[in-house]
Amino acid sequence: MEKLRELTKNSVLGNPTRLGIMLYLLPREKALFRDILGVLEITPGNLDSHLKALERAGYVRIYKVFADRPRTAVRITEKGAEETGRYLRMLRSILNGI
Amino acid sequence: MEKLRELTKNSVLGNPTRLGIMLYLLPREKALFRDILGVLEITPGNLDSHLKALERAGYVRIYKVFADRPRTAVRITEKGAEETGRYLRMLRSILNGI
């Protein structure tokens, strides 16, 4: 029962798009903006605003890489990986309790 | 990978408070407004607006019961139970893939 309460407590990962971004980054550590865009099928403006929210929370770092041309990339932070892991354990615990 | 995309598709259950309400109702079928309030620790206004969103989506029915005095109660609908089950299977599948 306390677990259900925890669902409403992480306002960063409570958003499913932000959770999706973190779940994509978790095993990869970093990704290009355009790759995340292809996976989640959201608009660039929408992805941009969620990435900025994740950066403000200290969960990711946004930077530029220069391949064929400058591209936006995202790297998960230690805090981001920890908090995502914690959130996943909470979700698992809720699912196992049902 | 397609599973991550599904995360962003259910705009009703993508909200963690609404997911919490449905997870509370799923094994019980019905509950009093004040009981859900005690479990989720949100404000009455907040719960009211999420319940109305769930009712608009056809996931719950809000009604009145007369015990010691009139109370608001909520019952999960067949559609609500089905959609919550589907969402849980999607979440499980994502968690198992990590």
C-alpha cells in the first residue's frame, strides 16, 4: 500500500515519456537525440522539453558531438541511473504485489 | 524497443496518480473516495480531478453510497480492468527486458 503512494512521489520519472528516455539510456549510458526520437515517436520539441526537465533534475547531461555534423547527444548521470534503478525496483515491487 | 514507445501511448494510465488509483481498485473492484485519499496521500481536489478523468475515459464509475452519511464511491469498469491489465503486462514486459 505504501508502494502505491511512492508512485505519485517521483515527479520526474512519473512522466512516462521521461521514464521511457531513462529506460533507453540506462543500458547504453548515452544516445543521440535523433535515436531517442526514433524510438519514442514523439515530436522534437516534446523530446527537447523532457530532456531539459531531466537535465534540471540532474538525471542526464545534454552535450554536442561532432560526427558528420554537430549533433545533440545525451548521457545518463550517476544520479539518473540510481534514481531510475530505484524507480524500477518500486514498480517491480508493485507489480509483484498484484 | 516498441515497448518503450507503448509507454507514451496510454495517456490515461501514463499519469502515476491515475495508475495508482486503478491499482488500488483492481483487486477490490470498488472503494470509497476517502479510502483512496488515505492511500495515495494527495489532496481531495487532486483525487477528484483524476477520478473525473478516469470516468471520462470509461475506466471507473463514480457514485454515491449512503452509510452513516452520503459518501462518494468509485467502481472499476470492465474496460478499466482490461486496460489496467494491459498496461501492467506492458510494464512487466519492459521490466523483464531490462
